[in-house]
Amino acid sequence: MNRRQLSTIALLAALAALSGCASLNQISSEVSSYGQWPPGRAAGRYFIERLPSQAAQTPPTAQAGVTPAVPPLEAAAHGALQAAGFQRAPSLETADVVVQIGARVTRYDISPWADPLWWRWGPRYWRGPAWTGQRFYSTPPGWRTSPPPDREVALLLRDRATSVPLWEARAVSSGISTELEVFQAMFSAALSDFPNAKPQPHHVSVTLPAKR
């Protein structure tokens, strides 16, 4: 191998490393959006409405007269909504749009039945019929890793005056991180089609916001 070939390999390795670092700063989500936003209507002012179950989980106020703390998930939605052109209203009465948000994380455990040779311990294999040339490997349960959990966020935008649903979107991604920046990026992905609707699931990549 000559020097030029070595230089080419080194360059390709550096580019691969840079692309890998860039992917770590992005979240790719599968997005679907629905509804018909009124033509010509601006984003306007919004107010996030908390369901009773969400209100019960709101962090308590440190002392009387102090503005209540904002739940982390709600803070993530605020950043995405404002990036999409909405302005936060100080109260429900002054808002043009009422927003409801939700999120969930679904974790998976590998069933032993997922491995047809789950009862075999050790990296053994069973050779299939001679005419197929197949080998079926079995690994110890501890060597198998569970798939990353699914993360999902959803938004529903309703007209405050009429309560008519105007627009809805959801975004789903896989990963182990549940930090605030991840959910803000997913909310941004969910709002990427606004004010249009695109029901067909499609992938949207969003760069993670810088940590403060």
C-alpha cells in the first residue's frame, strides 16, 4: 500500500468520524400531521392547557406570589412552538390557540421466545440440513440487548373561541435519552409541516438545541 492510498484511507476515516459526530447532534423522528389550518391565519398567541392529570404533576411553587415552575415537557413544547412562529399568551383568555401536549416513552424487553434456541447456553450453533448450509446461532441471554425505547410526542391545536380542533401532529423516535433537548427537537419535528398537514409518516431530522 503506497503513501497516497494511506492518505486516502485516513481522509475517509476522518470524514466518517465527523459525520458520526454530526449525527449525535440530531434527532430523527417519524412525523405525521393532520388537520386544515385556516388559510391566511397567522400562528398567533397560544396557551398550553394542562389536563387534570398533568396539573397534578406540576412542580409546586417555591413560595406564595412566585410564578409556578414550568414542567420540563411543557418547557420543551414552548421552545418548539415559539420557533414555529407562535407567541406565548400570559393567560387562556388572551390566547388565540389552545395547545394540548403529550408524551410517552415505551420500553421493550426481549422475550426469551425471540430466540428459537433460547434454552441453549453459550455461543453454540446448530447446523441445518446439508442442502441448506444454514447455521443457527444461540447466544446467552445476557449477551442480547433490548432495543432502544420508543419516544413519542403529540400536539393538538384548537381555536380558543370555538374549541374547534385545527391542527394535530405527532413525532416518534427511538433512543435512550429522555433529556429536555431531545423532546424539544421532537416537538420541533412535529411542527415542521405547520401550517400544512402531511398524514403520511415521514422522517424529519432536527439539530439538538445547545445546552445552556
